[in-house]
Amino acid sequence: TEQDYPGPVKDLKFEEITDRGVRVKWQKPESGNGIILGYTVRYMVKDMIHTLMEKNLTEDTLSFYLNQLKPTTHYTFEVYAWTEVGRGEANIATIQSGVEPVLPEPPTRLAVSNIEAFSAVLQFTPGFDGNSSITKWSIEAFSARNSSWTTIYEVTDPEASTITVGNLIPYMEYSLRLVANNVVGLSEPSRPSKKFQTIQANPKHAPQNVTIRAFEFTKLNVRWIPLSQQDWYGVPRGY
């Protein structure tokens, strides 16, 4: 098959952080989609595009040491791979020079609103980011179907305080909690939200394996496999 744009680099990390320098490290993309020709590291003082700098590296280079930072200044880094087709999706993170990143703290004050059949809006107050930007929010759910906490939705938005959570099931009671991710790792889960129930929706699918047989001269016998309770997406009212 033909080559394509590569996926994002994995495991973006920062080590050897001082007031003036930092080592940026990463792993090859999980999906190379072709021959990786090299990597590009772009960095700038956070929100100051005129300070943007970039460094192109060979395909066998998986780290880069930068020693021209300003002390106690926030920097945004992005790293991406490229093939002959072009550059892939960048992995982006923000750190502060001179401050070693640590694990983030969990969000607080979770509240659920705008409850629909397949989604709901989760509002929260972010916790301490661990001296590094939040790279991902992981939403975990506890429901009648899952007797343990399960990750159902993930969002990449470092500045988020509201998330529209998808992948919910209609007419299901849920409790949600939130986990923050940064370049060091995962926070502890937040305290669970209050329980809520998604609204009803049309049944998931029509009855299956429908068969029709003649029954006497003027009657038909129709049979089908009933929907399971979870596929009704609400209170059953008949066929």
C-alpha cells in the first residue's frame, strides 16, 4: 500500500530540567504509515508565536536537548514525525523551565448537566497540573452495566473545564469521575459525580430473525427474537 501521514509520536517526556535547559524525549509513532524520514521539534514561549523555533532531526533520533531557555518561563513544545507524504499529528505539551514536572492532582467539583440519550456535559474545576500542561482528560463511568469504573471517553484539551461526554447509553444510570494526564502520568481519579440517568431513545435495532408462516387460510404466524432489556433504550411499550 502507499505511504500516508504518520501518527503522533508516543510517550512525550521532559527530563534534566534546569533554569536554562531541558531534554525532550519521545518514542516512534504507533502507526508509522510508511518510512519515517525524521522528526521535528518546535518550541516557543507559551502563547508567544513570534518566539517559535524548530529543529529537524534524523529518523533515529528520539531526544533533543535544548539549553537556551529563560528561567521560570512556560514553554510549549510539539514533536511530530514525517514521511515522504508529509508531517504527522503533533504531540504537544507545556512545561516550565526550572521546575520538574510531577503528577497532576485530580479535578474537583464535578457537575453534570445537559443530559441527553447518548451524551452529557461534565463541568469541573481542574486541579494542580503538575507543572506541565494536561495532555488528556479521561472520563470514567460506573453504571448498572459495568460494576467497576471504566474509561468511556477521552479528550485532549489542556485548558478544558467543560467536556461533552459521549458514548453513553440511553436510559442508563451513571456516575462519572475524571482523571487528568500529563507528561509524568495520571492523577488520582476525582470524586464521583452525583448519579444521573440518560434520557430514553428509539430502540437500538428492530426485532431480529423475523419468520412468517401461514396459519390456516386467513392467518399468519409471525415470530421474532425479542430485544434484550439493554437494547430497548427505554421502557418497553410493545412490538
